[in-house]
Amino acid sequence: MTKIAKSPFQFGTLATKDNFIDRVEDRALLKQLLSSHINTMLVSPRRWGKSSLVKMAMDELQAEDNSVRVCYIDGFSIGSEDEFYRVFASQVIACTSNKVERWISDVPRESDKNTILQLPELLGKEKGLHIIVCIDEFQQLAHLPQYKDMEGKMRSAWQQQEHVSYCFYGSKRTMMLEIFNNSNSPFYRFGQVIFMDKIAKEDWIPFITSSFEKTGKKCSAEFASRVCDIVECHSWYLQQLCYFIWSYTAYEVDEESFNRGLKQTLNINTPMFQNDTENLSQSQIEMLKAISNGETKLSSEDVKRRYSLGNPNTITKNKLALVRRDILDNDKGILTFVDPLYRIWLRGGN
């Protein structure tokens, strides 16, 4: 029976080993800050590789310092205040290598949530450990009805802990900034905010070409460059597009395998894009179409008429709404798509 070749490209899981590209400076900075007990907030759009970066950096830090213990909490999966405290306690306990059953009985119940928040400090002090608590998609906790009360309790308990560092990372830029950069927020100046950049094109191209070569196939630097340009060096989409191009390539990437790979990548993401679009008003959809077609003067009479953008007040409100929803990014008045493939999808795949 012929063994099916395994694709060298990976998406949908944490990037590890050969699939983890560059981020040398980012890893070094994360390790330096957290090992120095400086709480860190990492912000970037969805699927840029935040979780992979944190995991890789923390694995390296634990290998370098045997007193470090790391626990991971997925904020996206937390559905209630009680669940947060339960998950927080169990994950902190688990990372110290103690038996959960023995320690859970010693953790005060819901009536003393502050003690649960102090648990990493208590365990760190008792065991001589430096515990790093990593909470992915931290901004999702703000959707909990009890968050405002939780926020004050968390900051009060965590701000003076000496054996614990906190790493919060999230993909909703506006919400993360509201939590950590708003002077009225309890978490204001809780630590260092880092805005994560994309991996550079010059790092992606050799990764793409060499990955094809490892499996007996060839991808020219020109096609690799086109992949980078189409997805704007977006980590998830780059790996996904390369995966499908690779699967349609027998020996060497050509126009046919390239275009089939792009079409498949758009098709597989279509349900997500449709869902995102269904939650928008018609004038917001028209604004996105205008921007995807390269229109920059949205208030001009011609553009307003051709795309039915509405009056100036509607245009202003829609800009703000689409930025708040992290669909658009506003960089000094220039509106761009946060998701590069969504822009291509809105244009009909070209």
C-alpha cells in the first residue's frame, strides 16, 4: 500500500518545531519580561500566531529555568464567573505537578474567590516556583455579566504577587486596549503591552520553498512571493494556502496548482466569511466592498452613489463600527482589512 505523503504545512494547531518561523526577537522579549516578573499583554489580529509564540517562548523559558511553571487558560471557552474560578484553580494546581484531588479540597469554595486568585502566589511561595499564568483571548472575559466585579478582584489580588507573572493575549485590539490602556480601567498599566507584528516576507519565502523541497516538490521563489502577497504574510492563511497548493502540486508549482489552491482556500473559509457578513448591515457591507475595490474617498459623491453608502453620518458610524469589530483597521485615516482573505472573498476571489 502506497504511503500518502504528509504536507509540510500546518494550520489549525499550534505551530511547533519546523513550522515555527522566526519570532526570535519576540520570543526573547517575552521571556525577558515574564522572567523579570513584568506582566505582559500581547495583542494582534486573529490567527497571527500569538498562542504559538507564547507556547514556544514558555517552553524555552522552562527549559532554561527549572523553577518556572506555566499554566494555560483559554478565555474563549469560559462561560461564567464560576467556571473561570474553577478553571483558574485547576490549571494553576495542575502546572505545579501536585495531585489535583488533594489540593482542590483545600481551595475555598465560591465564598472566597480572592483566595483562589491568590493560589498561584501561595503555591509559588510554598514550592519555590515562579508561576506564569497565560490567558488566551483574555478580552472574552469582558463579555461575562460579572466581569466588572471580577476585574477589580483580579487586579487587586494579582498586582502585588511576587512569585507570579501574567501573560494575557487577545485578538480583539479595541477591547484589549480598552482593558489595558484605558486610565479608567482597573488593569491600566498592569504591565507591558506588546503589539505583535507579522512575520516578514523575507523569512516566509525560504520557509515555503524549503518546505516543498523536503517533500520532493518544487516551489519557485516567485510563487512563494505571490503567496505572501496574496495573504499579506498572515500566518494562518499562508500555511493554509501553501497546504492546498502543495496538495494540488505533483512535482512543481504552476499556475494551475496555484490557482486551484487559492480557490480551495477561499472555499473552505467561505462559511466563516458568510457568517461574518450576515451580521453586518447592508451599508456596512457596501462600505467593505468599496474598500476592497480600492476606494479611499468614501465621502465623495461618486463613491457614495455607486456603493449606496448613505449620508456622511452613516459613513462615519459604519467606519467606527467596523473598526470596533476588528474587521477594519484605521491607521492614520487609512482603512484596511484586518483579514486579507476576507477582502479577496468580497471581491469575488480576485
